Amino acid sequence: MTSPAPIGLLLDVDGPVASPLTRTVRSGIIADLIELARAGWPIVFNTGRSDSFIREQVMIPMLETGIPDGVTFHAICEKGAVWFSFDADGAGELNVDQDLALPDRFGAAVRELVEEKFAGHMFFDETKHAMVSVEQRTDVDNQAYLAEQDEFDAATLRLMEQFNMGVCRLAHHAPDSDDNIDYRIDPTIISTDIESVLLGKDLGAQRALRLLGASVPHRWRTVGDSRTDYAMADYLHQHGFDVAHVDVRPADGVPEKPYAVLTEDNLTNDDAGAAFLARCVRSVIESAEST
């Protein structure tokens, strides 16, 4: 008997991999990701997070656990604007698509806005290269942050108008074809990203295929916690791959899709992500024992 073909994993980080509460990755998830990579499964992180976050919360714990020789992980950050790879020797070259970066003057204005009016609930993310992001402070209750987030988003919208930037708030407005929109505001449960409309999890999926090159598998599992994460599976399905999407926060609403959508019973966020990865590792072990 031959071993089954490897399955590619395209993983959002906040939620399915990193806890939205602690912003860290549990050791069991790190260990399971390494085991799947050891078994030949291509693993690509596709996140809005910065490369610094991936290095600190994912790469370093993996290096401490032990990345096997010959295994390479890929990280696509800031929704496709930034990417790098890492292996047992650490991180490779960092790539930044400067064409997708927001103006520096606008970023400085958002930093000033946070410092003057919103520092009690959020902080400006200094690690982003292309996006402009703010994030909930870990010592602040999430409901209190979300109430303040609405005010911040509105203030940011006004600021973008002052900078003559076309705007789309992702959650509330789908632009018509003739809208002159270059940037959008994308609020999540713990952050707000201001970004080029060309960024997205579909761009991350496209970059993932390019990074893997000849080693691209036919079967994929994409994993995410928000509706925008479905764009990963959408892109792969549209390009002829066998894909299923794992939704770790289905209570937000599961859209109708032409591919399978999977959940982990009543588990959410990194509890669901851990359960999914553990199940994948068990399937690898069972396949090995049957051969």
C-alpha cells in the first residue's frame, strides 16, 4: 500500500492557531503542525498579522520544539502584502509589496489619533509594513473594546476622507463597479485594519500556490474564524483544487458554498483549531500504521 497524498493546510492565525485572548499559540498546536509538516503536508499561514507576530508566536516556538530538516513553513502576512518562509535555520528573506502599502503620513495620523483618544482601549501596531492596524489591549474587556472600536472606525473614516482616500468599510458596504475605492476599513473582534482593497485572503492563497511551486498538492483544508477567511477556499475551488473549509467560529453564520464546510462540534477559536489539527495528526498515524 502507498501512503495517501499529503493535504495542504492554509491557516488563518488569529482564532484557529493563536488564542484571541492571550495572542499566543498553545504547545499542542505547535507540536501537531510540526508532525503534519514532517509527514509531508505543506503548511502555509495566511494572516492579517505582521511578520513580527508570526516570528514571535509561531516560528520561535517551532524552532524551540524542533523543525525537522527539509521542512519549510511559509507565512503570508498582512493579507498578502508581506511574506517569508522559515525552516530549521530560521527565517528567510522578507518580501513586501510596496505597491499595496498605505501612505506613511496616514499611518502617522492614525497613530496620533489612537494616542490622543483611544489609548485606553487599543494600541497602534508598529510592526505592520503595508497595512495600518490597531488592536485591543489585552487588559481590556472585549465588549468594552468593541464599543470603543465603533467610534474609532468612524473617526478613521473621517481621517481617510481628509486624506482623499476612497473608502469601503468591508462589513457594511459592497462597492459598485464604478466606485472609486482604493482602501477599506476592516474591523475584527480584536482589531481594525485599514488596508488596500487589493489585499485579502484570496491574494494570500494565490501567493501560497506560488511559494509552493511544484509541490502544490491537489487537496486542501483552509481554516479560519471569519467570513472573509472563506476567500481562501473560494480561490482554491475556483482554480480546480479539492478543498474544504474549516470554520472555527460558525456562529457568525456559515455561507452556502460549492465545497464542504467543516466545524469541530461546539468548539471555537483555537480550541477548534487544536481539535482539527489533532484529528489530522491521528489520520496520518492511522494511515502509517495501515501501510
